[in-house]
Amino acid sequence: MSITHTLSKYAQPIGIAIAMSSFCITAAQADGFKRNNKSYQSIGTVQGKLDNKNAEWIVIDGHLVSGLPGSALWEQESFEMPSQDEIMEQFQEAMSSGELSPEEAKQIEMIANMLSEAAPMLEALESMGLGDLSDMEGGAESFSIDIDAFNPEAEDPFDAERISIHTTVSSENGLKDLPISANDVDITYVLSGGDTLFLPDTAYWSEDDYGHDAPEVIFTHIDLDEDGAGRVQGEFSATLCYWEKAKMTEGTNEDDCIPFEGKFDTAIYLMPE
């Protein structure tokens, strides 16, 4: 997991409320669970082998963020990277909003400092024509497809034992030439502190360093509907390595890695504007 990938995934507009209410999990069942007196039902599954053990998670008809129609979401996007000044401005707005806890403000400040320290290198790459992400894929648009899946038997399915699969796919072929190998794949298994709109406390994160193959997602079916539920199906494989937020700058632990492979089949909704 690279610092630039972490920034591209999390250093987006974050001026939204992160304070969460207390939780209560009751009556876990295979097709859903209840949290904060709200019931969540399954709209899909992720099945696989995590550390060589069979496991299954459910995709749900709600999300950690209120108002989202499900935990599998897509949106069309272009390769337009915000400038460093725009990202820093977003950080400042979030930190001055009064909606962040001290720990969350500390996390944002840490990433802002990392971005500032990396600025000279990024400028040098851009001067050589290597760092302008807006030129990637000839400026072609893509679709981001994100799947969050939960273990209904966990004490708090939102906080721990959650699977996140983040991908992008190019729209160049109109999503008709299946199967499609995804780009920008990021797979996470949250261990603790996942009840947040920012980074979890501990997790296993997909890794392609230390001699491991890059994480891979292959879509065998993509049906994206702007007006209701579409559907995506596919398979994935990755090596996940242990990671701690408190040691974020150190990256993942190459001595604590586990294999993860499986398949998914779920309804998916357009990300609301």
C-alpha cells in the first residue's frame, strides 16, 4: 500500500460529519443484522478464503453513511486529480469544521504533512511529464466500483471483520467486453476501529510489495443502473498484510501477511450526488 494510493483514496473532500452514535448489535442472522435499532438486509455476498479459512460476508441495503442506498456503490469519474492547494484547502476546512475528534484531526494533519513533504518530488515528476494524473488513459473516464461487505455475526459488523473492495474500470469498452480486469485495486479486511469515515485502527491491507502479486479483481458481469439496482459479479485475489493507523508512515508489516481470494455477487447502486 503506497502513500500516494492512500492519499488518492482518502484525501478527497472530507468536510462531513464523522461523529457516530453508540451502537447496539442484536439478533445477528445470515441475511442481515440490527444496529442502533435499524435493520440491515443482505443485497449480495462476498465469499472466499481468508487466511485459508472459508468465510462469507453480506453486502447490505444501507451504509455507515446515512442516506446511501447500499454498501455497494458505483460512480462515473474522470482522471482529474485535485491540486495540492485544493487538497490542503479541503484539509483545512475539515480541521476547522469542529466536527472531527482530536484523533481524526491528528490523522488529517499527518497526511497533510506527508503531502507537503512530497510536494518537491511531485513537482519534479510533473516537470518530466511523469506526474500528471490527468493525462492517464488519455483523459478517458472510468467507473469506480466499491463494495463493503460485513460479517453479521461480528459484535459490531461496522467496526470489525468488514471487507472493502475498491476498484476502477475503464469505460473505454463500454463495460461490454467481459471479463474485465479492474484497475487501481485496493482490498482491506478491517480488524478494529472501522466505525469511521476515515482510516480504521487496524486492518489487513492488500499489498504488492515484498514479492507478492498485485491484488486482482476480475468482473464477469457488470450492469450499472442509474435509476435503481444494478448488479456486479466477479472474483478477486490478494495478499493482505497487517497495518496499524498509529504506524501509518511505516506501511504494512511484511512479516504478517495472509492470502485472500474469493468471489462476489451483489446488487449495486449509483453513488448519490
